[in-house]
Amino acid sequence: MSFVLSKLLWLLVSPGNLLVLILTAGTALLFTRRLAHWGRRLVVAVTVGFVVVMVTPIASWVALPLEERFPRPDLPERVDGIIMLGGAVNPPITRDRGEPSVNDAAERILGFAELIRRYPQAHAVFSGGSGRLAGQDALDLREDLAVRGALRQVGIDPDHVTYENESRNTWENALFSQRLVQPKPGERWVLVTSAMHMPRSVGIFRRIGWEVIPHPVDYRTRFGGRPFVRFEFDKQIDALQDPIREWIGLVAYRLMGRTDALFPGPAHDRTAAQAGS
């Protein structure tokens, strides 16, 4: 139920859709007698919103705290397992075109492949089913098929990887993968996902008792907090989607008890917070 509800709510609150919905409501109110002044206010507010998105680095400002929350650590000499979270491929295009199709998070696959080469003895796991509302039962719309092909293209034997293909969201990624591989206490597992997705992901893994080493990839912001400034509305509104989704996800998952903190951070920050409480 929470999966369906989250998808429906995101259709309403995603930045582009929300601006259009408010603009539509404001325009409709302009044709009323009593509420025309509210219509003008909504239209002005949306216009300001469009301008802010287009001429300011708001997308970078929203994404930077997420991406800088977990600096990439030095990895140990021995790693027992590597787990990559889904979200880097386009299953429908892969099915229709007969070749792997990747998206803006393709660095997850590249980072995963790099770690597999570095730690050939480690248990490599991919976790990702289908995050689509429709077609949940279609096996050819699940991510593992596209990931197999993408790994083969970058020189990794896809049979070297264990695939979890039932999960629909990050909570299920962690839960179903844990059931599948049954990690033992003391094992070192490296988690590969997008940098802005890492805080929520680590919080979920901690919540289910699985300590992981974060290995963030797929950065969308510049090093040192220097923002991108583009006078291109389409690119800016697209860049705003993922960080907004992550901030909403952090709040929602915390309220549902699916993360160990509102804004999960590195292990040393967590230890300091526990010591001070």
C-alpha cells in the first residue's frame, strides 16, 4: 500500500507537475468573480517559481547536502560483499530494443563493475526489481535483465553476480537482499548507489541491522559546493526532481520507522551523537 501511495503522491508533488497543477488552478480561478484575485496570486507565484528554477542553482543547492553527506571512504583490503542498488537502467527500452539501456545513474553499474574487479572474491549482489506501478508481474520489465547485459558490455561475467529482482523500492532492496544473502556479523559489505541516494539507503540498511560501507557514485553537483548555473529550464527542473524526491523520502521513511535517523550520516557522526545523548 505504501508503495502505491508513494507513487501517486509523487505524481502530484514532483516539481514540474506541481508547478503545472498550480498554474492550471490559478488560470481556472481567473475566470471566476470571487476568486480571481487568488488566481492572479497563484499565476504570479508559479511565474516566480519558473524563473527561480531557470536562473538560480536551486537544484544544486538542494542536492549538495545529500551528496556531501557521505564522503567516499578508503576501502579495506578485504571485502566480503558488494551490493548495488537498482535504478540505473531502463527495462522497457531494453526489452523493446534488445540491448541494455541505461539512464543518468549509469555510474552505479560502472562503480559496481570496478569493485568486482578489485575484489573478485567478494559476493557481488544486484538488488532491483521494478519500481513501476503497472507491469509488476512482467519479468522482462525487471531491472536484472538490463543489468546483466550492461555488466557484460563492461567486461563483467553476469553469472558472477547474485540478483534480487523482487524489490520495488529502497526499503525492499535492503530487506530482500538481506534475506537472500544472509550477511554474517563482522562481514564487510560495500554499498554502491548514487551519492544523493546514499543517506536514505544507509539509514535503511542500519535500520535492519546490516552495517555497510558506503561507496557513493553518480554525483550531480560539483566538488566543493560550487553550483551549476544554467539558463535552461528543462535541464534545471529535471535536475531538481531527484534531490526533492530524496528529501521527501528521508522524511517519509523516518516517519514510517524505516531509517535509523532523519538524516543519516557517517558512522563517526552517529557514534558522537550516541555518546552525547
